[in-house]
Amino acid sequence: MASTDMPTAAATGAPVTELKGVGTALALKLERLDILSVQDLILHLPSRYQDRTRIVPIGGLKPGDEAVIEASIRAADVVQGRRRSLLCRVQDGSGATLTLRFFHFNAAQKNSLRPGARLLCFGEARPGPAGLEMVHPEYKLLKGNGAAVMADRLTPVYPLTEGMTQNRIRSLITLALEWMSREGLEDLLPETLLKQWKLPDLPTSLHYLHHPPVDADQTLLLEGKHPAQRRLAMEELLAHHLSLQKARQQVQQQGAPVLKATGALSRPFLDALPFTLTAAQLRVAREVARDLQKPLPMLRLVQGDVGSGKTVVAALAALQAVENGLQAAVMAPTEILAEQHYINFSHWLEPLGIKVAWLAGKVKGKAREAQLAAMRTGEAQVVVGTHALFQEEVTFADLGVVVIDEQHRFGVHQRLSLKEKGRHGTRSPHQLIMTATPIPRTLTMSAYADLDCSIIDELPPGRTPVQTVVIADSRRDQVVERVRQACEAGRQAYWVCTLIEESEALQCQAAEVAAESLKEALPQLRIGLVHGRMKAAEKADIMARFKAAELDLLVATTVIEVGVDVPNASLMIIENPERLGLAQLHQLRGRVGRGSVESFCVLMYHAPLSKQGRERLGVMRETTDGFRIAEKDLELRGPGEVLGTRQTGLMQFRIADLTRDADLLPHIHQLARELEQLPALNDALIRRWLGSGDIYAQV
Ligand code: ADP
Ligand code: MG
């Protein structure tokens, strides 16, 4: 076993090609599993185990069991079914029989698998036409009276990539473990901690997880709750936490412009609003204003449910920059949302003599040149846009505040890149990040350990919660009738068509078809259609007409998810809501219930619903509390989906699981504080777990 105090700093980064027999081709395959170094290979843990240590009587097999059997062939026949196959009827001492089925076999195989032959098989028992069968089992013929040689440990099953077999990766990992015993792999967790938590040391944990003993608790291992797994999960969570903390420290080593809250612009702005701020808005606005007066860059996340009024808070932050002669940039993830912000900001700020610039992909040619120039010279004090603001051609005169709406749709990368744009010598802009998807506390603590958090936990007065109805699409006629009644009573309604596949074209087509059939069914109503493939001007025109109540019913794809604000719309129909995540449904539903009339949301599903689908729609019916919905979403779909980070690469854990290991998180914070004095250890942990993928390294 490796001694834990061996110097291994150099060894930890050893590439997989250090291992015997690993060349470039194999290294490339491993790279697809995010395995670059020998250490990565060692940390590639089995997803489950097989028990090849004992022989199971055929009579004791249940469908789905993976097991070793020892049996003799009673009959072997090649049959011509839908596919030609070799069927061997085998029987063991228990007297029970089972079929081995081979679709691919050669003459030699067929010859050796004949009646009387004795063999040892490993495979999964599945129900077949004549009782249980094993399809293409691994098998070994037993000669004479020779006894079977069984495994003495559980056999690991690893996540694979194309062109890689279990046997291949098993032998590679065995090599890697031998390498570890030779070279050592430093245990980065302090011994006191391991003692306190009764956790095994690193090499012991790794040997155990790759080759557990026969008596290992497989249920515990499958659940990921074995002390050896907990130990690794804890180390990984700690590494992530430390890297976020480091990012934050590095940002805060830079200075930021001190932005005094003079009130010169914010006061007239607030006076002109047709409402007064809620207590929650005021509290969060004050937290932001206080941060902006400090010479350190603000890093603040504002969470607030749909409709809680985050935009006003963002506007106040922007105004504080302008009051001090600096610029503010406001960025949103979709063109529609960005446009909505642009409309709001121009409407609010231009009367105060502030020029608001607008940049999105569709702003082209001369208009684009003009906007870019206004941003560069500082003529535009506030800039609103999409991710187009990240592009290289974009420069600011002097950026004081960056507001990012719906942050989780942008990667950390992008967030950092916009901040780079605002860098002025050693000075960074302040960052305000807003999200309408409430993020469960466990996630904020880990995914946003680099951010301070404010919560707008109150909706403006006069809103009535939306009533949600779940109904099968076989009752579509009743739903259409309901739309007619609502619209004839002077209300407006949305009809939302969801994504069928990952194809925008198909979704738009579905919306077109739905609009046509609704026009036929409801000739008395004024019906409009918006979808992602329409020209922006056309879209904007339809939206404007709906807002002005010139349309009764708006048929839309999920593009209306964010940004539309029509208080008179009090009914929303969502077709096939089972296709959407809870967070997205919650966002959509937030488009109604903005006025004082009672609003309804009809979730019109297509039967049959999966168990999870039923559960999800049930949650929507039961609650309108965004935080509860988010918690449930996390439980049902896992953190990757909830944060939308699959694509962005943020928060990908090898071993830890935020739901399963949630109880560790509070301790991680405590630990991180204790480790603050050990920068070398911190860096080693970050390197081990985030490796070259340490996206924070470049802050
Ligand atoms: P979100 O938090 O979803 O971004 P918005 O900022 O778009 O919410 O606000 C939703 C709606 O509520 C807007 O029409 C906005 O003008 C209005 N609003 C915001 N704050 C208040 C308030 N304090 N009182 C009444 N209406 C408000
Ligand atoms: Mg908003």
C-alpha cells in the first residue's frame, strides 16, 4: 500500500500513456471519458458490480439476475426464427433448465457446444419464449472433471465509451492501481478528518471500490453511500468549493470602481414608477447599492420568482453606475428577453436623459456600427443585449456594472468573459446575476460558492395565485370551449406548443398547425401566432398586438417562456407539458397571474403519462412556490438538468452527487474554512479533481 506522505506532486499529473500498452489511439478513447491522467483513470469508478464469485443454481435465478451458472448441454439446435440462432438447452444439478441463445456463432463454436458438454456461463437471465434464457453469455467449457475457477472479488462494471470493452478498461484500471501502489497517491484529506468521520484513507478506498471483497454491501455501494465513496465524494465537493472560492478571491484581488449612491438618477426613476417597491425589492436593492460602494467587485446573485420584479433592481444598479459617470451592461440569454429589457430600460431611463444602446445578433450593418460606437465612446451609458455582448468587436468606454439575467443559462466561462471586457487596468466591473429559476439552497451553496446571494421572496401585491388543472388531450374540445369563454369575457389567453424533438422547425410547424385548427374552431376570436422561425420584427409586432389586446389568443412555441408581460392574460394552455422540465413549466405559467383576476393554467397532456410525468404534473398542480418546485425538480431530474449545465460543463462531478451527498455540504464549508491556511493543499485538491478542466484557473 502506498504511504500517504510520499512526495507525489509530479506523479499526479502523469498522463495515461505512462501506463504500459497505452498509446495515442487508446489515450484518445479514454479522453472521451474525460480520462487524461493515470489519476483520472483511478478515479473512474465502477457504476456497479457483478458477482462472479459463486455459482448460482438455475432454479434460483430470477429475470434480470446476472450470475454464474455451471451446467451441461442437453440439446443444441440451430433454429430459423426471425434471425438464425443457436439455442442450447442447459441443465444443472438443481434439475432446472435454461436456454443459451447465440445469434453470432462460428462452426467451431457450434461444434464445441454440443450435448454433453459442461460449461461455466456468466450472463443475465431474461424471460424468453421457453423460460429463462441468457443471450450471448460469456462461457468457458469445462474439461473432464475440472472444477470451475471463480473470482475472489466482485467484478467492477465501468461506464464505457465506444470502442472500449469492460475487459479492456478493467485491465487498464488494474494497471493504474499497480502504478498507484508504486508511485503513491497523496492523501490530501487531513488524518484528523478521516478519523473524525471514520473514513478510510485514499488508497484503501480506491482499492476497495475497484475490487470490493465478496462480502461487500452491494446495496450500499450501488446507492453510493459506502464510506469509501463518501470519502471521495467529500474530497471532490471540497475541491469544487475551494476552486470557486479561489475564483472569488482572485476576482476580489482586483479593485472595482467605487459607485456612490447619489440618488441623482435613482430618485427620479423611483418617483416616476407607477408602483412602489415591495419590501423585498427594497431590501435587495439596498444590498446591491451597498456592494457597489465598495472598492471590490460585487459578485451577487439575486434570486426571485417569476414576476417578483427583478428588473427594477437591475435598473437601480445600472443607474448607480451612470450616476458615477460609468456604463452598465445588461445581458439576457434570449433575444426576446433582451428585447423586453431594452424596451423597459429605454422607457424608464431615456426620460432621465440616459442613452440606452441595443445589441443582438440581428442588429446588423450600419445600425450595429452605430451601437458599437456608442458603447465604445461611452455615449451610451446603458447597453442591453444578448450574448452578442461577449463578442470581440464589443468594447466599452468604462463599464462599472454588469447585470446578467437568467445566469444559469450562461456558463461560468461567459460570465467571466464579459467581466474581462470591463477590465480597466486592475479594475473590474461589479457583477449582478439574476435568476428567475429559484435554485435550491444545496445548489447555491456549491454551484455559486463564489457569489453572495440575495432573495426577493415576495411578489408585488394584488396577484392571485394561478389555479392549475391537469387534463388529458382527449378532452381538447372542453379546453377549446374554455378558451372561448375566457376570451369572450374579455380576457386573453396563451396556447403553448412544446418541443416534439430537438427540432425547432418541427416545433414551429406544430404551432402553425395548432393555430390553424384553433382558428377553425374559434372563428370569432382574433388569434395570433409567434414562433422562433419568424422574423424578429414580425414576432415583435404580434407580441405588441397581443399586449395591446388586439389579439385574444396567442399561439406560441416556448419562446414566450421569458419576457412577456401581459397582465390581462389570465388563461394558459400548455400542450404536452410532460415534455418540459418543472422549471420551464413554472416559467411559462408565470406569464399568467400577473393581473388581479384569477388565472388558470391548463396542462393538457397526452396519455399515457410515465410515473415521473404524473409526479411532475402533480407538483405543478399542487404548488406555485418556485422554490418548492425547484427542490422537486432537483429530486426528479438531478442537478445537471436543473442548472442547465450539461452543456456548459459547470458542476460536473465524477463521484459526488448533490442530492445524495447533500448532508456533506455544510461540513464542506466548515472544512474549507479550516483549510484556508494551507494553500498548497488547496491547489493540489483542485488540480486532482478539476485538473486541466479547472475553468476557474483562468480567472
Ligand atoms: P421578474 O422578476 O420576473 O423579472 P419583472 O421585473 O419583469 O419580474 O416584473 C414583473 C412585473 O411586475 C412587471 O410588469 C413590473 O413592472 C411589475 N412590478 C415590479 N415591481 C413591482 C411592484 N413593486 N409593484 C407592482 N408591480 C411591480
Ligand atoms: Mg425578468
